[in-house]
Amino acid sequence: MPIYEFVCRNCHKRLSFLVRDASARFAPSCSVCGSADLSRVISGFSYHKSQTTAWEDSDGPAGSPGEHYYRNPRNIGRWVEKKFQDMGQELPSPIQEKIRAAREGVLPESLKDLESASPTAAYD
């Protein structure tokens, strides 16, 4: 069941249509203004990463992470730094200081109560 995407040439709204039978006759119209003057556009797509690939992208553990990986304050901030770098933005200096301290083994005060928490526990 393909999803086709169009842009209405009248109101410029982007529209998606799920077609249950690709061989059936298909005559889409704009759900906003009712116009049948639509232009087909290239649809976006998604890419799902495996856990290993996600770790490689974030410089995380190479294999299955042990419980201790997430408890180690030296790993705090790696993902944040990468995301700021990916966005082309500079990490604010207060956050840089907290990350530096965490890498030296000092857990930020706001996280001290989570030091003994299990990474698999559920929290409200």
C-alpha cells in the first residue's frame, strides 16, 4: 500500500494519500480547497538504525552496553556534544564545564540522587 504525496497548486498544501490498491484508478483532490490541480512530489523516507549503529554514531559502546556504562559519569555529555556539533552550534560554557567535571568523575549535583538508580527502572 503506497503513500503518494502531492502539493496543491491552488493553496500550496502538501497532501498524503494512502492507496490501498496500486492498480486501482486514483484521482486525488485537495482536502483543503477541493482542487484537483495537484503536483506529485518526492516523498520523504526514514532510516531506522540498529542499536549498534546508533552507538557508533554517538561514540557509544562498541558492543552491548553493560549497566556500568550508563552509571559512569565520564560518559555524560557525549551525545549532547555530538548533537550540538551536528547542528553547527557551540555548546554553552556552563554545560561544557559540567561535562568536563563529569569526565573527571564528578556527577553534577542535580543527578546525585540518580547515582544508584538502575538504568532499566521505570520512573514517573
